[in-house]
Amino acid sequence: MRRTKEDAAKTREEVLTAAAEIFYENGVSGSSLEKIAQRAGVTRGAIYWHFKDKAEVLTALHREIRLPQEAIVDYAIEHGHDDPLGLIEQGAIEVLHILANDEHQQRVFAIMILGCEFTEHLSDAAQRIITANEEMFGKLQKLIEMADQQGTLASRWTINAAARALQCSMNGLFAEWLRSGKSFPLVDVGDRLVRSLVGSMRHGGAGN
Amino acid sequence: MRRTKEDAAKTREEVLTAAAEIFYENGVSGSSLEKIAQRAGVTRGAIYWHFKDKAEVLTALHREIRLPQEAIVDYAIEHGHDDPLGLIEQGAIEVLHILANDEHQQRVFAIMILGCEFTEHLSDAAQRIITANEEMFGKLQKLIEMADQQGTLASRWTINAAARALQCSMNGLFAEWLRSGKSFPLVDVGDRLVRSLVGSMRHGGAGN
DNA sequence: ATATTTACAATCATTCATGTATGTTTGTAT
DNA sequence: ATACAAACATACATGAATGATTGTAAATAT
């Protein structure tokens, strides 16, 4: 029953989508490779062929999604730096729309935030998430520093506090939205939240 | 080896503190009752005497943490308040100080937020957490509604959006602080965040 | 055409956590 | 003094998940 290379890649993808479903339903630790295999229509042998163990399946899932925070920063970098705060605002709102419409990213993101245990001795996948988060924070920090050097950062904010506040609010917004089963309009709430926060960070602008 | 009632209550407490440690280190699903028993200096028999199963140990931990600020909010809802937004701001900042100084609450919070899997078919403990969160949201909503009826809610905010934004920001703040290993000053960042947000919600105030 | 991988399936042994059942000691009520 | 029940410890039975091994049919290289 040897398959061609395309077939193999297909089963690999099917395993990953099945894993996303099972992980989402039962949590990572509550999901056995047997269940994932059944959902994918293969046996555990196939999974062990493509991945070393369950943790590697999880990291593979994580590699698939671009974290929304990264998208924020990418947007800002792409569109120049004449108004860093404005770009952060626009980028954040852009990401809201993207995440609100991409169900697969929602599911994988939900797994990472809600269905995955962050422990003291972190797993490989959890470590990747934390690292990505820290990188995003660093980039946010630099953008806000640019705003500060332009004199557009309100005096009530420090660079670090502003970057943290944005990071926490965005992550909290996504997490709460997913945890609540998308029970509130993400874009609507997020839009007001981002505009208010960034507005309060603007020197001479609102909130100072 | 029958113990007196005080002895029994003591071992129960020791089991709970041990459980908090083990859960924090390994995550909930990664912790066996055997490990918890060893840490507590008892056998699994003792744990099964005091609790039905692991889930009940977790809910017992969750019952322990009750934010003192809830009482303040309850009082305000019952008796009304001349400045609901100010009360929210004050209460939130107070909670920041409390949480920043109570290591046990931090640990239990970290377990609930980071070391516990929220799945589709929720466990008993996870359901309790979600319920508590929803109750908190409801109270926030009522307070903001009071502010709206007094005409102090800025027109850029709706009642629901404002309550959600506050909830998401605060939860995100705590989660990020704990996940980062308390790598940033919680009170400092939180103080600026809360004041900016509530400020933007105040009619005629900052951020409108 | 043959050899050699590839891409799995099937089976097996082992570990590990759980739940339960039972034993044992000691407070406590009478 | 005795009976009973509380507060555990000990032992066992079970099932589930894992990782490893082996089998195998087809694709691909030579």
C-alpha cells in the first residue's frame, strides 16, 4: 500500500487537520494519537512515520499559523514608520479582521491558548509560543520607541508599559473571545479597545 | 493511625498546597495523584478520602481564591454608586496590588489560566471558572450601565463593549504577567492600562 | 528487471494512572 | 470497657496510551 509522494503529503495534512479537531475538542493531553489516527482514517503507524510524537504534531500545527501579533508588526514594518502609533492601530485592527474570518487559525490559536498546558518545565511547542510572544513584544517596543523619539508618545506612558499594555490587551481579547465561544463581536470590541488605548498613548491626543 | 479532626483538616490543607505546587510545575493533566501524595507526605488513600478525584482537588483549589474586590463590587451594585467608573478603576487597581502580593493566589491563578485545559466538553472545574468569569462580566456590565444612565459613559463606548474591553484587558494582563514569569511590573503597567481605559470611557473626559 | 526504500498497518510489551477494595489503627461515643 | 466510625495505608485490578518492532505492498531508483 505504498503511496506516492503526493499521497503521503496528503495524509500528513489529513493527520494535522484531524489533530487540530481532536486537540480542540479534548485538549492536547486529553487527545490520544489513536483518536487522531481514527479521525484521519489511518493508524498510529502513519502518525509515527510523519512525526516523532504528539509534541511534534503540536509544533507542526503551530508552525502553520502566523501569530496575529506577528502580523501586526509585519504590517507596521511593511507600511513604513512615519506614524508608528497609527500603524500599530491600523495593523491591530487589520489583524482583528483576519482572525475573525479564518476558522483554522482560530482553532489552532484556541488550542495554543486554551487547550495546551504551560508548565514550569515547558514543552517544545509551548516554548515556541513564548518565544514568538517575546519577539513580538520587542518589535512593538521598538515601534513605540520610534514614536517616543518623534515626541508623539504621551507622557503618561513609558515605552515598556505601553508595549506591554498593548500586548496584554490584544492577547487577552483573543483569549477571552475564544474562551467565550465567540460570544461577543471581536472586531467591534477590539476596534474600540485599540483606538482608545492607542489614543491614550498619543501625545496631545485623547487620554493625556 | 486515626487522627483527630484538626489533624485531618491539616492533612487536607497539606494535600491542597502540595497539589498547587505539583499542578503549577507539571500542569493539571501532567500531575498524578501519586506525585501530589508524595509531596504532601501521604498516600493516595488520604487524597481519595478527602476528595473524590483529581478534578475535585482542582475545584477545591479554585474555591480558595475569592477576590476581596468582589465584595466591593457587590456592595456598589446593591446600593448604587455616585461614580461607577471611578469605582471600577479603584477596584481594579486594588486587585492589582492584592494579586501582586499574594503568591498563593498567583499560583492558583496560574494553574487555572496556564496549566489547565479548556476543552469543548468542559470539566467541572473549568466550567466553574467560566461561570465565575461570566458573573464578573455581568457585574461589570451593571456598573457601566449605571454610569451610562448617569450620562458619564463616553459616546464612543457601548455598555457591552466597555465591559468586555475591561474584562479582556485585565484577564490578559494577569495571564501575560504570569506566563512571562512576572517579568514586568504588574502594578505599574496595570495602573496605566486601567486609568487609560476607564479614562476613555468617561464622557467628556480623556479619550473621547 | 531487480533492489531498495517508502509509507504505512498490525502486533506487542511496557508503563502508568486510576479506581476500588480491604486492612489497620485510633479517636470517640456510650 | 466496648462498639463504632473516622482517617488513613496498602494492595490489587483494570484500562489506556505509548513506543518499539515487525510485516508488507507498492513506488522508485538503478
